[in-house]
Amino acid sequence: ISVWFPAQFAELRRMCLSHCGGEAAFCASLSRCHRWWEPRGGKSNSFFAKTRDDRFIVKQLSLAERKSFQEIAPKYFAHLARATRDRQPTCLAKIMGVFTVRLEREKAMDLLVMENVFYERSLSPVYDLKGSERARWCKDDPNDPTTVLLDENLKRSILSAPLLVESGAHAALMKALWADTAFLAGQGVMDYSLIVGVDSPNGALVVGIIDFLRQYTWDKALERWVKSVGMGQDPRKAPTIQSPRDYCKRFRGAMASYFTCVPAQGDVPAPLDVSAGLAD
């Protein structure tokens, strides 16, 4: 087993896992996994596993993801360190380690270990959101707790059951999304998702940005061009694949529209001045 960026990941785990057993608990979790776990909602053919305690998710990296992570890793660590130091919120689902595993007579695999954003939560419904309207409708049974719904499902749902977020939490969420997506766009990354789980018993939403290792390389630019033919100018109907800057802008706009800000208990809105902006 080869460990990528061992010192940096050890420090990240120290910051994030010290309250729940630290390095020893991390290793103990990885020693017991459900093999070939199949997450719902994705199109990847990669190997997935989940630790038996549900704390971490293990994903095989594609060649493109491997190259992307090698390039962005130093700035990824700096971004999380800055957020921790300044006590700023972040929505990035934290990558806790990357390893190359070589077994006898088998091809080496590059494996990423990521926190399970939904750890110890019973959530329904669950959404995978990209901010696009093209091919973003899930036909699976929405009442099935394993179903992962998409943007168009959410847009229909919020007409009758909006996602309400108190003003303070809403401001923190938007601040985190803006900072994280600015970081990702700066690294040439696009095609990430915001996963959202509704915790109805506790009146909470659980969110995290996932799949943020795909950079806008020539093959993605070609894919976007092919899929754009005949699609018109509406950015919402454009292909999911966009340049990092355009993807970021569309993603931000969509996320801002998906969550409804409501006053927190005790908030008193400022009185409106009916004369504001009128000449004497």
C-alpha cells in the first residue's frame, strides 16, 4: 500500500477526527468494509465500498481523477486549512486519504477515502444537485429511501414543500458554497454535485459537495460542444458539462433558488420606509 501525501492527510485527519477516536478509529473503520457497495444516483462504473460503521466511503479513482487530484491536492489542503483556521464553513465532503493498493496478480487500484456526509443520519428524500435541467429527472420511486432524486424532482417538490433554512444558517450555507465553488473553479474543476438529505424528524438539512475531482480537460470540452448542438442559449438547458466558470455560476444560481431563507425565531425585520427612493 502506498500512501499519497501522508503528512498532509495525517494533519487533516487530526483536525477532523480528533473528537471521534482520531487515527486509530480511522484505521479501525477501514479494516471493516462492505465490498462493492453501489451508491444510487451516479453513473460511475468505479469500485465503491463503505465502512461497516458507515463513517467513510471508499472510491476507486479513474485515471483522469488521479491526475486531477495530484494537481489540486496542495491547494485542497490549503483551502481546508484556511477554512479551519478562520472558522469559516465549508461544504466540501472531506477526502481523508488516498492510497494505491497493489495485490498479488491483480492490477493496482488508486482508492480515495471520503467522509460519509450522511453518517448517523436517516434521511429522506435525498437529492443530487448540479444546477442543470438537462437529464436531471429521476424516474425511480421517490418513496423508496434508497432513491436519489435530481434537480427537476426537487424543483417540482419545492412548489409545495420548499426547503426552508433559517436566515443565519442560510447565510452560512451560501458563504460556504460561494467560497468552495470559487476554489473549485480556480482549479479548473466542474461537474461536482451538492448532495442534500432531508432530516425531517430533526427539522434539518444535511449537505455536502461531492465528485469534485473532474477538471475541464479537452475531452470534456469536446463532450460539451457535441451535446450543445441544437440546444439554444438557455444555460439551464445546456449540457451538464460546462467550463469551470460557467458551471460555477449556474451552480450558484441554482442552489440559491433551491433554498428558501426564512427569519430565525426572534428575528425582527427592519421596518420598510415607504418614502425610500422618492424625491421630496
